[in-house]
Amino acid sequence: MRVKASTCREQEARQLDLAANDPLLSRRKVAAAAAKAWGIEAIQAEKREAGHESPRDKLDAEITREFAEEDQADQREGE
């Protein structure tokens, strides 16, 4: 499932707030790492939403197409 850039940015902001304000050091560290991950995902989502197609997206589409073709061939053989 693809997450929208706006959702990623909201989560990034939430985690940054926790990283700055949580009373426990361990939770601040986890929140900082989570904020960084959400920020990276936001960048990828922004690229997708702008119409940029990543090599991974192309590969996923090719694999999906191959599975569909194999499934169709199997169905024809079973007829």
C-alpha cells in the first residue's frame, strides 16, 4: 500500500515532536529514528505523486504482468 506524502509529513512532524518533548531518552531516540524514516518515505511519496516512476515500480509492474500471463496460461491448459 502506498502512503500519501501528506500522511508521511504528518507522521514525521508527530515523531519530531515526540523526539523533542518525550520525557524518556529511549523514546526520544526511537521517535527521532521514526521521524527520519517518515521523512524519507515522504520524499518517495512526493516523487510518486509528481509522476516520477521508480525502477522498483517498473519492476513490480513487470512481475505482476508475468504472474498474470502465467495464470492465464495455466487456466487455458486446464480447459
